[in-house]
Amino acid sequence: MAAPIVSLTHATIAQRDKVVLDGVEFAVSPGEFVFLIGKTGSGKSSLIKTLMGDLPLKAGVGQVAGFALEALSTKDIPQLRRNLGVVFQDFKLLPDRNIFENLRFVLRATGWTDPTQIDARIQEVLTLVGVAINTQKYPFELSGGEQQRIAIARAMLNEPQLIIADEPTGNLDPETSKEIMQLFKSLHQKGMTLLMATHDYNMIMKFPGRIFKVENQKIFEVVAQKS
């Protein structure tokens, strides 16, 4: 059996010395689609920040993509993040660059130099997310759904071991949210591993995956009743 991409054992997660989650036992295996649900402020984002190296692991043992979180140094963080693709609620596209430049910026920053390979990879990820727009357009010229598709394409550029999505439908209307969830489902069916934080419990009932609830400083798995 393949080793998990994410594992936390007896883990404590804190923000500014305030414990947010304690005694965490959590794992994500290759090929899984895992949901984190819970109210705003329950600790979902703190968990994600810890997995990305933004927050140090307060106590316990953890690993992400082969990196030990309890021993993670500042110089390790860029390499860790090359193994992760992250999608945010507010897209975080660079507003002063067109779509092509947004995507090329990531590839150049992670060591890509050949313009032909860069162009080919950008076209490949745009095709994967179903985007057929003019890449000379700027983010403000796109709908929210188009911006989120570009953000998902950006997350996939370096073929990460894990895609982390933090409330990816939080700024979208219900119909667009459903389309974005269908996109994540299709990516999962292609073999990608996904960890998604969301408070939209009704939305995830329609999609496959393990569900973990964050509540009262704990994480526990729940069994969904399919609609």
C-alpha cells in the first residue's frame, strides 16, 4: 500500500501559541478526495497553513509529500510547495498580469526556462480545466468561475502530489460552484489527490470522497448520507 501523502499523528496546531487543533490523527493517501468541513474559525485554514509550512507544527509528528513537518526548515518550504498545488477562495491571481503571464510566472519561479515547454505546459493545464479563453485577457475581464478555473490550472502546473483547495467555491454562485466541483471530480477521476476545505456540506453530498469534520479542536471522520 502506498505511503500517505499527508499524515499527522498526535499533532497540535496553534496560531500565536493559541491551540487551534489538538490530538490530530489525519491522513490522505494517493488518489483520495478528502473534504474538511467545519464552521468558519474551526481550524480548517490553520490545518492547511500547517500542511503548507505557513504555520509550524506545535507538537506531534507530521509529513507532507515526504517532508517532516516537525523538522521543516525555512529553506525546505519552497521545495515542499513545489509538491503542492493550492487553490484559494479569492483566486489570488496577479491583477497586473494577463492569464498567460500569471501562469508563466509560476513556471519561471519554479525553474522552467524553455519557452516552448512553458507554452506547451500552459496549454496542457488550460485544456485539463476546460478553459478556452484568450490568455491575453486580464483577471478582471473574466467571470469568477473562469478565474477559479485559471487558479486550478495554476495549481496543477508542476504536477503536484496533492492539490489543496481552501473554500474554492466560497466566492461563487451556486451554479458556478457546482461546475467547479464537477471539475474537481473530473481531476480526481484522472488520478489526482485532493484535499478540500469547505463549509458547504450540502454541496459535497453530491461528490465522492472521505469527509472529516473540524470541531471543538478535534478532527474526526464522518459518514455522508448520499442524496
